[in-house]
Amino acid sequence: MKKITWSVFLCLSFIYSSQIFAQDQTVKELKEAGSKTIAKDPKDTTVKIWKTGGLLSVNVNQGALSNWAAGGDKSSLSVASLVSLYAFYKKDKHVWDNTLELAYGLVNTTSLGTRKADDRIDLLSRYGYQISKNHWYAGMLFNFRTQFAKGYNYTDANKKIMTSDFFAPAYIVVSPNISYQPSDNFSVSLSPATARWVIVSNDSLSSVGAFGVDPGKKIRTEFGAFGSVNYKAKISENASYQGRLDLFSNYLKNPQNIDLYMTNVLLVKVTKLITVSLSLDMIYDDDVKSVDKDGNVRGPRIQLKELMGIGLSYRFKN
């Protein structure tokens, strides 16, 4: 009986030990399998046909004063938002770049109330077909620019003059062109034959011939030469710059007076979500008159807009 009992005990021990060993081997194999990496096939040279992404940004600045000897507004609040999207296509000899920028900002102070600080809708689409190994392309450019809301010129704290509105003005540019694009970060487009339409949909603005339209008309057609330069640069691991310069000469009226549109944006990333931004825009349009502090209409001048802020931003791409 004792021999049978010992035999049974030894058999059970052997079976249990075998199971433990088998489990240990299984766990070990699973760990080894989990730690393996998948090596990319060196023959797989597939590149992305579409590159998409963008930037979402909101900057908020607030200030308050109470019994402040140096003086100033009791309170101030400014909000600036930006949506910048892109979609780039590249396959064989075809390239198609698309960008959309939407910006809007407000500032409110105790003495001045609420005023607009930024307002922009800008859609740019450029197609090119490679005609040279030296990065030369022949293609077509389309650009549409306008704004969201009414804009005013404030002659004093209690008087304002409306100077712009949604689709007043709006600019549409269609330009067959030759372009040089050695990389995704730099391009130059030139066209000796470009059509541009200036739209002023607001009745009160069109009635006085704002933005160069004939009084009472809402559309002005121009034909001339167009040039555009786009540049992006990664200054450091946390800083980047993006700029654009558009030049247009109207053959039909004062071709020597060249219209200019220029944007510059510098972004410095402080943390993953916090970014400091600095933007400087310049516009010169020979058909846009200026208004002095007394409300009198004067000749065209360089328009400047500078914005600086710190806020939340989020970048994304495919």
C-alpha cells in the first residue's frame, strides 16, 4: 500500500512539475514574442501622396487696474484665434498645394469698448506639373481672400466709419504660372497674365467706389502680372517661421504702382500646448484710400498689422 501511495505521489509531482515548466516556457515565449520589433522591408519605398495637417491656436490676454497711479484702462481683454490647415499632394510629376487660414480677434478695454483686432479668410490652391528636373513647374494658382465681419476706422472714441465688411472687399486671383519649387518649404510663382476680381458686396461701400470699384458697381476686373513667394523655416526645435509675399501689377491702370500683400508668422513653442506667436502683415493697394483722424479720405498708404500673444496651440498631421 505504501509503495502504491508513493508511486501515485511521484506521478502527481512529475505531472505538476511538467505543467509548471510548460507554463514557464509559454510565458517566456510570449514575452520574447512581445519584445520583438517589426523591421520595415528595405524594398518598401512608398511615400505619402497626401500630406495633411494644421494648427489650432487661441491667445487670451487680460489686465485690470485699480487705483493705479501710473494710469491706464481699468480692464482690458483680448482674444485671438487662428485655424491654419494644409493639404499637399505629390505624385510623379504632379504637385497640388492647398492652404486655408481663418483668423479672428477682438480686444475690449474700458475706455474704447470692443474692437476688432484681426479678421482674415485666406484660401490658396496651387497646382503644378513638373517640366524640368531642376524643380520647375507649369500650372495654375487660385487665391481667395476676404474677412468675417465689418471693420471700422475710429476717428475718435465716439465716432467710427465703416471701412470693410464680409465680401467687401473680397479678392479672387486666377493665375496660370511658372513656378520654382525645390522643396516643400520654398516656392516662387510668376505669371505675366493674371486675372483678379475685386468684389465689394456692401451697398454703402460700393456706392462710394471703395476698393477701386466704380461707384455703384460691386465688381472690378483687373488684368496684370502676378508673383508669389512662399517660405517656411524651422529655426530651432521649438521655433518656426512662415512667410508669404504676393505682388500684383494691374496693366489696365497705373501698372507701375504694384499692389503688395505680405504675411509673417513666428511661432515659439514653450510647452507641448503653450506657444508664443508674433505676426506682422503688410498691405499696399493703390486703389484703397486711407482715412485720417478727422475722417477725411486721403491717398493709399501702407497698411500694417502686428499681433503678439501667448496661448494654447495644437499641431496635427497625418
